[in-house]
Amino acid sequence: MSRRTTPWISLILLLSLVPVSTVSADDLTVWTHPLGAFVELTGNTAVRGVSPFPLDNRMDGEYYVRARLDGYQESRGIIRLRTRNDRLLLMPEVRSLRLGRFFRSATLPGSGQFFEGRRTAGSIWGGMWAVSGITTWRLDGDYDDARSLYDLSNVVLQQSLSSGDVDPLVLDATLELEVLRDAAKRNRDFALMTMGAFWAGNLIDALFFHQSLDLQEGSGNLLQISLREKNRFRRAIRSALFPGLGQDYAGYSLRGLVYAASAVFVGYQALEAHLNLEEERDRLDALDRELAVLAPNSEEEAAFFNQVEARRGVAIGDRDDVEDRRNAWAIAAAGVWAASVIDAIFTGPRDSARPESTTELGMVHTPATHAPGVAISYRF
């Protein structure tokens, strides 16, 4: 007998001594629709397997269940198992994790997504909310400074108006500070609304875009879990909520981050251009009011009046240029949004990376019998 055949004969003899686990009619068996999903039950003990597989009759208690399959939405929930007359039974109530996700995301945007393993989506929501929050805090300080300067200048202007001798320089400075104050307030308010929009979108995603554990009624003692396919509609609706979420949902996390980053960039440019447009409109309105107050009675006042008129002409050109830039960036933002939705529709779910074809030999534990065994698996 050669040395090469000796290990294989030893393996065959070892396998012949291993007890074989059989599934009886009394065993609570995990099934998924479709079959072949990887299911984890975590509670008093931890059980993992590919459906269908039996459960130990002594697994009494509450269990966190997670089922996942390539091309299908991951399903999570909490079930309760009870042992009666040496038989494991599934209790009818199933606790959803929806409220847990909601309160986590309400407390800290993105944490509900992280809780369910959607790290890319959690990073998008949490990151955007944090950035908008820091921006709001900074812009609020800028608004306080601009308001203080305007209030001081306005006091001096009101004093000159009450005396009947309006200083053109004080009037010009006060109106310009008013424009800057209003622009600072508008910037702060838009950042605050953006922060609220990210928070609300994060809550919508946490509430409605996760699959709770869906148990089917079946014959016999079965724990049947129904999985939802990652179809085009579900991918598109997520990208419609925010670019990149549909790609992340389909398994293309890097592509989702690219879409999200692109949407943030062009969206920021469009928003900044819109705010600049509003500032230019306010400035043009302030110059019109200034011209209405000024009276070119003297040569010096006439020169100042002509200077303000020239600034008004420049302001009209600046307003038109900023409006064109705002429209261009708004079209780009809409294009990124539409591209993300279209890409989500026509890009199918990505299968998880599989290892190369190998044969593995190892020890396994069969839950139904608590008996050790040997198994050979062939990955392909």
C-alpha cells in the first residue's frame, strides 16, 4: 500500500465512525424562500447555517435572526422559541427592529443603518449630517458678526436721518452691511434646512428601507423566512432618496460613494450659486434704494451719485452671471441625481465575492444532536 493512499483510507474510516444527524418531524427547521440563504440566530447560543437546517430542541429563549442571500434584501428580526414536551416551537410574535433603527437614527443620523450592517449608507447619512451641522454652527457665528456690524452702523445712520443731514458714506456702508447681514442669515438658514433634510432622509431610510423579518405560514414545525429580491424599483427608489443609496443597496458600495460625493459636490455648487444670486439681488435692491435717497445737489454729491449708478450697472451684470452659473450647476445636480436612478435601475445586484474552487475538510457541530462530526465542503 503506497503512502499516498494511506491518508484517504484513514479519512474514510474516520467518516464511518461519525454519527449522522437526521432531521425528524419534531425538529424545528429553518427554511428560507428561496432556499440557500445564510441564516444566523444569536441568543443564549449562536447557530449559523445555510437553509434548510434543523435547530436544537433545547434552544429556548429569544433570538436575533439575520438572513441574507445574494441578490436579496437582508432580513432581520427577533423571534422567541419555546421548548414544550422536548419539542422546540416558534412563538407567533416577531419583534421588528424598525423602532430600534428609528430611535438610533433619530439620536445620531446613520447609526440605525450601522446597526443593521449598512455601513456605506450610514456613512453617507451621518457624514452629510455632521458636515451640515458644523457648517451651520460656523455660519451662525458669521451671521452674529454681520448683524452686530449692521446694528452699529444703522444706529449712526438713524442719528443722521433724525438730524436731517444724511451722510452718503454712512448710508452706503449701512446698506452694504444690511446686504451682508441678510446674506449671512440666508446662508445659515439654508445650512440649517440642509441639516434637517439629511436628518429626515436618514429617518425615512431607517424606517422604510430595511426588511423586517417576514415569517411565512408553513406546514409542520418550520421557521420559514421570506426574502425580498433587490428589484429595480427598490434600487431606484433608494437612489431617488439620495444618489448612491441604490448602488450601495445593490452591492456596489464604491460606486454608491462616487455618486453620493458627486451629488454633494454639484449640489453644494448649485446651492452656493443660488445664495450668491440672492445676495446680488439684495445688493441691486440696496443700490436702488440708495439712489432714491441721494440728492445730487452739489458737485461732490453728483460725483458720488454717478459712482453709485456705475456700481448698479456692475451689479446687474454680476447678477446675470451668477444666475447663469446657478442654472448650470442646478442642471448638473439634476443630471447626477437622474444618472444615479437610471444606473440603479439597469445595474443588477452584485453577488458577494466567492473564493476560488477549493475543497475544505474540517470539524462541524450539528445542533440537533450536539454530536461532533466531520464535513467536506466544496466551494464553487
